Amino acid sequence: MLRSVAIALAAVAAAASTVSAKPWAEKMFAVRTHDFGHVARGAKAEFAFEIQNLYEEEVHIADVRTSCGCTTPAVTKNVLKTWEKGAIVATLNTRSFVGPRNSTLTVVIDKPFYAEVTLTISGTIHSDVDFQPGSVDLGEVEQGAGVEKEIIVTHRGRGPWQISDIRSASNHLEVELSEPMRQPGQTTYKMLVRLKPDAPGGLINEQLTVVTSDKSLPAITLPVEGRVAPPLSVSPSPLLFGAVPAGQSVTKQLVITGKQPFKLLSISSEPAGLQFRAVPELIKKVHLVPVTITAPAQAGEMVYSITIETDLPEGGKATCQARATIGGGAPSEARAAGAGSPAPR
């Protein structure tokens, strides 16, 4: 009797696991695995698993569980409307742990339906190499200004350890490395990381690869983060209208911000179909522009490119996207379709 009950409970658990692992939820993640590779102790090791709502209904992330204290998860946005993006940020604790590390993150979604998505993290934390600070934090830099940061690299161990090369996939970063400073059992380098003045506006999320003479640790990654602030910025980008029934109108608001007061010269969309209520004679740093879409009769996804021109002497032009789903069905239609999945776009 007890054996029969155990078998029944195991079957129920297996069925629940199958139900919770929904393909519709997994499709919202661009990637679900990440390997940090070789990481120095104290180095900042973060990875953002991007998630985008592909469905008509709002998606709610209720919780994220981790299988190991070596990884800390964080949710950038718990509620995602249609087409909105967020991320599950996984941080490897390089101060408290060393050696090979593997961790599983379980993302729990409770709306519009229950689902669990598994994300996996791996990496090796080395205690003999240390970065101070643990990342190259460039902060916010005005476009055209450039910036320089110093990192101290220390190796503790026997032998003539040395850095043989530093590589980057970005053409806007350059690195200057000092001669090694050697003491018994320790080698130290000063590393100057420069962001060139020609770097374009936007977020910086790069990494440097430090190549060493240690065969057991041939390459170590060092993250480079920051933001280059352009003279003109637009938010939100993209501008999301969500699901709009055919023939109906929806209005959202664009926020256009400049480093100095400016005048709006023109706002247009390609293809045409958006209406902008701007006040061109105003001169100020922040312009709030209502944008209205009237949904056409043809159903489907609409993507608009918005171009904004101002009287700023440099960088006075900006672009962004607007997206809408025309004639989408109601959430109840998705439930009636079966399979417990939201209505895809």
C-alpha cells in the first residue's frame, strides 16, 4: 500500500514538473545558460538573462530561486506588458566562493499562467588573482569627453607570473599596462582603461580579456560598464502601444531630453500613421510629446521608426521605435485555445 502511494506521488510530482516547464515561457528568454569562464577573486561577475513579453497578456514574475549561495538573482522588472523587456540578473559571489561553481536559477511566473523557467550559471573563481576594483566602472560620460579608470591586478603565488596581452572586442576602449612590480610571492600590475572620445551614445557593457602566462588560468575576464550620455535622448525606447483594436486610438508619451535647452524642429514616423502633438516654439531641456496611433483595419504587428530633429548644434537628431499589435484577441481567447499558453504575437 505504501509503495503504491509513493509511486502515485512520484507520478504527480513528475506531471507537475512537466506542466511547470512551459515552452511558451521559455520562448521569452533569448538565452538560458551562461558560463562566466575563469573569474578572478573580487571581480564583478554579472550576467543579465533578457526576457521579453511576446504575448497579449501581462506577464508577472513572482519569484526567482537559486540552488547555490554563490549566485544572487535579481529581477529588473516584475511586470512586463506586451513587447516590454526585462532581465534576470545573476551575480556570481566572487568574494566568498572559490573554485568551480554551478548554479540553477528557477524563474517563477504566475501570470497569465503558472510556469517555471530554469536558467543555469557556471564559472571558476580563482583565489590567486585579484582585481581592485572588481570592474571597470566608467560611470556616466558625456559623449565626446572620454574617461580613464585605473585597475590594480595582483597575483599571489610562485613563479614569474605575467600578463602577456589584454584583448577587447570594442574599438572604443584602449588599455595601458604598467611594468610588473614583483615581490616575493606576489606580482602587481597597474592597468589604465580608457574610453575614447569617439565612443557612441548608449550603455557600455563590454569586457576585457586578460591573457596570462599561467597555463591553468590562461585568460581572465574583467567587465567594463558605463553609459555615454548623448546630447539628445528619447524614452521610452521602444514606445510600446500594446494591443490596439482596429479603428481605435491609443496615446502614449515620449520624453525627449537634451543636455541643454533646445527647440523641436520636426517629428515624423516611417511608415506614416502616428500623430505627434509637439509645441515647436518652446525652448527647454525636456519636451513631453503625446504620440497617438489610430489602428488600421489590417491586423498584425506594426513597427514604426520615429525621427526627431532639433536645433542642437551637435547630436541634435535622435531616433526610436514604436510598436503596436493591431486587432489582437482578448486574453480569454488565449485560454479558450487550450494548452494553457498566452496568445502569441
